[in-house]
Amino acid sequence: MDKFIPERAELFDAVVLSGEVGVAKPDLEIYQMIARNLGVEPSECVMIDDQPGYCEGAQMAGMQSILFANNEQSMSDLASLLESSNA
């Protein structure tokens, strides 16, 4: 049993683990799975990752993406993205 499951449940609305579903980033299906698990369209999602290819995969799936460099930059980029979409 994964000892981090309670912590994940507190931090995330949905979790898709590539080892469990047999698909990994940047495969489009993994992004579509997480959107389905959240009950939203991919266009309503923002993917934050430190790997450019994974961000590109999210964009190909219809998501917005933010390339993580550090917390301050990511939070600023997310705030700007939410502000520009009136979210």
C-alpha cells in the first residue's frame, strides 16, 4: 500500500499514475485521463511541469501549460493565466 495515499487525497482532486494506467507523459491519453477524472474538458486544465516535452504534450491534448522553473515564477505565470481567462 502506498503510504502517500492520504497525503495525495488532501493535496489533489484526482491522481493518475502512469504505472497503474500503462500510459505516460507525453502521451495524449494520460492528459485526457486526468481531465476525465476531474470531470472537466482538457481546455479547463493547466499542466505545470519542469519538462518542456510534457508541457507540449499537455498543449497537444488541449490544456494550458506552464513550464516550471521555480515556485515564484510558476505562481506568477498561473496568476497571469487565470487573470487573462477571467477564472
